[in-house]
Amino acid sequence: MKITSNFDSGNIEVLSAESPDNIQLAIRKDNQSDFYQWFHFRLNTPHAEPHKMMIMNAGGAAYPDGWKDYQAVASYDRQTWFRVDTEYDGQVLTINYFPEAESCYFAYFAPYSYERHMDLLHQSQADYNCQLVELGETLDGRDMSMLIVGEPAEGKKNIWITARQHPGESMAEWLVEGLIDRLLDEDDGVSRQLLEKAVFYIVPNMNPDGSVRGHLRTNAVGSNLNREWQTPSMEKSPEVFLVRKKMQEIGVDMFLDIHGDENLPYNFVAGTEGVPSYNSRIEQLENTFKQTLVTVTPEFQTKYGYDIDAPGEANMTVGSAWVGDHFKCLAYTVEMPFKDNANLPDEAYGWSDIRSMKLGQDMLTAILAVVDDLR
């Protein structure tokens, strides 16, 4: 029996693996950080019997409440990820599973590999309406890549979409893949009309170093990128520094920052009510966007979400707050669950990579509803 995480986005430490019914594991912390919750490992076993894999340090994770009612995902082929029996006693997260093959992968959510990320970039640039732009390099020397979809022209709106500032929130890049797939579909009326009115600037992975390292929340040196937007630096947060610099060169009329939430089993958005420049125009745009998305898909809802900041009390180091205030634009943080959508549950798969992609496609209809009024 062997357990390994020596691969892209792998994260686990083996404490003990002497017998299938008593496998003790621990999640490794992000480098130079106390954050941890993302796990991704492979079990290779000759034993055709129940296996009990216990993550012993789950109770000290970044968001221990996120383990409640959570089910881990597993895959035999790294393509289809399904939910498996998982228990949490307040300290230890236990995955119970009877393997149907010698080798099986387990993860916090369906992983989005760096190779798939590269495929997304280069398959997208093959479209005549899409350009791949390199903004610079991360601290580990990886490319910070942006896709420009549409032809810039006077009067067109500039719509920015970033994903995966927190690398363990892999559902964010799955959403972006779905959005790009529809946006590049010449036979889709919504996409065609949007590209007549706007240009999309899309950063599918804001944190490639953390993604490959198997981090939950930070980059190569332990920086939480979604707390770096007010004063980013090339030394601590080049990812934000480079993207913010390009935003200032081009301008922003709308910003969506895509994330995943460990605790809440719903899809929702968080706006910029607490920033100094928030006004009735932004409020109207927010309401139109939300109500359109509610109409388009039952996967989205507005009842559950984060507490709304009081006027002037927003955390201005957060991406959507800084961008929304600096550019006086509609800016949303989009959140998806690690668990399931409690309003539309799927026992076998929970909230999944495929459902994330479909929500990304639906986002375009909501963007179309507001595009004419962005400025």
C-alpha cells in the first residue's frame, strides 16, 4: 500500500499507513503560511477491502467549519470526480472507501491541473478572436497569462475576469473554462452580442505557483493575494502587481473575481457596498446582474452569502473592493461551494467541475444584461 502526493497540486503527509483500516494522514501547510485545507493524493493498494483514511489535523485547518457536511471527491481516471463517504468529528476528517481499482485519487475538490491551464490558454488563442498575453513572471518563474477576447475599439466596455487568487479554489478556473468556451462560440447569440459591445480581459489563474505547490490560499511565499490589492509588490505579490498594472493601462468597466467558499453550500456574489465610491448606479447594476442570473439558472441564489459591509468599512486590500472603488465600476466576488449546492443537491457528484463550467456559461447572460449601462 502506498500513498503519494508527488505530483501537480499534490498535498498530503503520511503519518501511518500500516493497515487499510487505520491510515493516518496530515495536510501540509502552505509555504511560509499557517493556511491549510487543500488535499490531493493517490492511494495505491492491493487490498480489496474497506479503507479508512483519517486526516488527523483537519480540526486545525483554515476553515474547520468547512468540513461539516463535506464529502471528499475521488477519481480513477482523473477525469470524472465523484463524492465519497466522509465524516468529521470536530478534529479528524475520515474518508471511508472501498477501492474498485488498485489506484485511486482523492482531493478536496476536482483539481484543475497546470497542464490543463496551459491547454486552456493555447487552445483559446487558436481562435481568431482571442489573444494570449504574458504579463510577467511569478516568484517561481511561471508565466502570468491573460487572454484578451474581442477586438478593442472606441466605445467598447472593458470587462475583467480573474480566477483562483486562492489556488485551492479550483472550481474558479473550471468556471472560467466554461465562460471562455461559450464566449468563443461563434454560433452563440449572447457571446456575439457581448463581443460587439465589450472586450474581455481574462486571467484564468491568478496564482499558478500556489496551484502547482498544492496550496490552499497563498502564493509561493505565503502571500494571500486577495489581501494585496492596495499595495502589491513584485517581491511579495507579483501576480497582483502585474494584473493591477495592466488594469490601470487599459481601464475597467466591470470586474468579476471568481472564488470558492469552504463553508456555505451555495453559489452567491459579494458586492462593494462598503467602498467609499459605492452609489445607487452601482447598486442598480448589482441588482440587475443578480436578478438576471437568478432567472437564468437555479444554481444561483441571493438569500445566503456574506454579511454586507457598512458604508466605508470595506476591506480595501480585497480585489473586488479595490478595483470597484478605484475604477468606480461594478465589481463582484463570485463564490461557489466546495460541498454541494444545497438548493439543488447531487448526491453522487455534489457541486462539481462540470457544474462550475455551466455556471460560467450562464454568467455571460448576466453580463449582457448590464453591459450597456456599465458607463
